[in-house]
Amino acid sequence: MALRRKPSTKRIAYRSFAAAAVIGLGVAASVPAMAGTGPSMITDGNSVNISVQGPNHSLKFYWAVNGTTTWHAETVAGGGSTYSAPSMTTDGNDVNITAMGPNHKLKFYWAVNGSATWHAETVAGGGSTYSAPSMITNGNSVNITAMGPNHKLKFYWAINGTTTWHPETVAGGGSAYSAPSMMTVDNGVNIAVQGASHKLRFFWAVNGSATWHPETVAGTGSTYSAPSMIPVGSDVNIAAMGPSHKLKFYWAAIGTTTWHPETIAGRGSTYSAPSQVFDGTDVDITAAGAKNSLKFYWAVNGVAGWHPETVAGRGKTYSAPSQTVDDNDLNITAVGAKNSLKFYWAVDGTATWHPETVAGSGRVR
């Protein structure tokens, strides 16, 4: 399975497991109601961190010491500050969060680990941003990508510890139609995004270069959500919702342009953007399923055959999920019923998922 080449100089990151608007084919009548924005989750030392758009378009942050069920709440930014799913990373001793702000600005927040004081920056001004962003750390820089005006694909980087953000255009008008996913691999930066005519597009640049190279992963009518992309050994993996609400997977060896497609789950299985992680031996993917369920799929790396599990049953999930690996556990978070925030964990290799409520009814938009 897959990893891949590409970079540009910048600084922080985490997969944006943020949902872009998803449009299915062939089974539209069974599309479940979904919240507009999902959470972002990372592991940070011995803690789990979650950020999510809160009530009145605020930005909320929750953390818990690993192995405990006590979640601590913070407000990163107040009402009217946040209009997308966030993306979150750690950066040395800091936690970074980015999200679309009012008037389609791109906002960035950071706090020293263990502090509840959040510092705000504007990455790009009004009219610059039209999707949830994706953020990664890249050496001593932070990188952010998002859909820009006229469906451009935009990229921003800043040296860690500075407030000067450098903009680049990855692809021009009519190129991006979802939130992107970004990662670093070798000496490059890679970005995947839903392109025009529901294609799946991939862009890479050598770190420090502003020359972006485009590829088509899958053609017209293949992709109906924001993708999730991760490196795995010598490959790049991309997952996305396909036509008729299938769950699709693509991999390519680093440095090649040959993408290999797989179907993880068939029609009517998937109703959100997926989230993907690698846990050492397996590739793990989660997404909202039929009737607002939460589904999980795993495959041994390099071995054909995906194994499905139900994390939470019908009526439990109302956003795209976010997933992390934490020591010997797998963690998943998503918006739950009545705008609550839910968390699920399982010991790696088991199918027993343990639910927790991070924040109760009405705490998430």
C-alpha cells in the first residue's frame, strides 16, 4: 500500500479529517443527516487533543490524559470566529490549530503545551478560503493548504515561531472542490483534493520549491468527498468516498505516477469523508456509514482484503470522523447525536470499541 513524494518549505500539520460537502450518486434518498463540520484529533505526549467548531461558530478544544475519561474543555476562539472543521498539529512544545474564519479568512491559533492561552494569527485575509484547511509540520516550518476563491488550491507556509505567512497557488481556478489533505514525504509535500468533475487529484512539490506537479489519481465521477492521505512505508495511500457512496482506496509507490485502486466497501456504505491512519502493520480507515452509523475498516499492509467493523450503530454519528493511533490503542472522534462530541477507543487488534462523551448535547454546532 502507499506513500509518496512531494514537499515545500513550511511548518506544522495534521490531516484534515474535515468533511467537505459530499454528494453521492444513485442512493441519494438514503443520505443521512450530517453536521457540517467534524472534529480534528491528535495525540500529544500522554494526552489526546480534540478541536471542533463549537456553538455560535466558536472554536473549542478538549484534552484528556491518556487512559482517563475526564475531558478538559477550552475555548480557543469565541463566537463568530470559526466556519469550518479545524485541522490540528503539534509542533515541538506547541499545539497548532487552523480553520476558516469569518468572511472566508484563514485563521491560525497556537498555545504552549499545557497552557490555556491561545494566540491568534491571520494566515490569509477575507475572501481567501472556501474549505476546511489541512495543516502539517515540515521541518522548522508550518504548512497549510485550503481551497481558495474560484476553486483554486492554495498553500501557505511560515517559519516556526514567526507570523509571516507565504502564499502559493498550487493549482488555478476550477481545480479544487473539497477540503484537501496534505502530508510530507522524503523531501517533498503532497496534497490530494477532489478536483473538477469529481476527479481525484494529487499535487507534489520539492520542499523549498514553489513548482507544483499535478497528477490524476482517479478520473471523472470517481470522488465525492474530501480525501484522506497518509504515507505508509514506500507508498502513498489515499481514501475517499466514491460513487454510490462506496469507500475507495488508492495507493502508489513513492516517485511513481501509477495509482492502484481498491474498493474497501460497496455502494451505500459511506456517507462522509474518511480518516486514515497506519498503526505499524495495518492501514485503518473510518467513515460515517449508513443511517448515521460509524464504520471502521482495516487491512494488513500489502495484503488484499479489508475487514469491516461497526464502531457505533445507527443514529450515533453526524460528521466525518477523525482518527489517531495512541500507544496500543486506536482512537476515533466524531460529532454525535444532538450536537454532542463522541470519542471511541479500542485496543489495537480487538473489535471492542469503548464509547465516551467528550462534550454533551449542544456543545458542537
